[in-house]
Amino acid sequence: MNMQFHTFDHFSSLSEALSQQWLDVIQQAPAETSFALAGGSTPAPIYQRLDQRLSKTSLQHPIKLVATDERWVADADAQSNEGLFRRCLSTSAPAHQWQLVSLKNTASTPEIATEAIHARLTEQFPAAFSAVLLGMGTDGHIASLFPGAPTQHDDLSCLAALHPQTRQSRMSLSLPRLLNTERIWLVITGTEKRKILDTATAQNLPVASLLHQAGCTIDVFWCP
């Protein structure tokens, strides 16, 4: 396990630092870059700051994005992670240079769609991600991999998931697919989540599996 902590006083400073590191990855890449991104309200300022930076930058290669997990709702729904990405990354580059690969299709449930989405992911992301940006819940979950639930389904890149409290249906990248990346950025805020992360290795939590199995350094971006 190899973690590097980056501590900030405010989330705005965190967003500045991470968006600059992200921009460096994009600019230094010899070819197309690909990223798996967490949804929710916490990382939105990071995406908006990257969008601002890229609006002043000439992109040399396309960028592919996929959500680390997605609720089984329409993009227009306020809870849609893919909808969030479209709103936050809206002005920075010509549309053809951003490619958002969806974790959804027209199937009625994620369970029905799993094999089709796996095939899509295999075609669109045949190699490791350039980076995976993850958040963490207060229960130690990452993406939609919750404590006590599976972190993979057979050898597929994705799996259907159910939020333990709301019972909301979701599609999530599997833990092996999240780990197939050149770098991992873990963004957490608050003292509670910091304590959870500090003690995660002694607990049977999804984030602990990430920490133990990662083949690259995990850069932890934290602020109170």
C-alpha cells in the first residue's frame, strides 16, 4: 500500500491543486487520455476548475470519460453523475474532444444491462485508465461498491449495485476495473472520513480493498 497525502485548508485550494495535476496528465500524454470520475456534489468544483483551465488550453488529443458509478436515472435527473459531468465540463473544448462513455443503456434495470455495458467498456477502454478519481462514503464505500456487497461480478468490468439505504439501482465499475489505472486520486473531506481512511486497513471495507490491491500510488487529497 502506497499513499501520498495532500492536505489543504480549503476545498478551493484542493480543487486548484488537483485540477492542475489533472491538466498536467492531459497535456503530457502522447495520445488519448481516459478517466473514471466520481459523481456527487463534492468533486464538482474540481471538474469546473479543470473546465476553466482547459478553456485556455489547446488540446492535442481526445479525452474519454466514464463515471465510476451511475444511478439508473436519466441524464436530466439531478442525481445523474453523467449529467453532472456534462454540466461541469461544458465549455473547455470542442465537443469532439470530450467523449463520455455511458454506464447506462435502455434496459429497464442495471442487472439486465451488465453484459452490454461490459462490452462497451471493453471496446472503449481497452487499456488502463490514465487516472481514476474517487470519493469515499462515511461507511467506507467507493463508487457504488458498498460494505458487505460484491465488488465484482464474474470477470465483468461492471456490476449492478443497490444502495443499502435508499435501495436505488446503480451501475458501478468493478474493483478490478477501478484498479486498472495508472494513478488514483482519492478525494475526501472532514475529520470523520479521515479517521475512517486512517483505520481502513484494519476493517473489511471497500476502500481498504482499494488500498491493499492498488498497483500504483494513491494520492489522497484531503481538507477539513
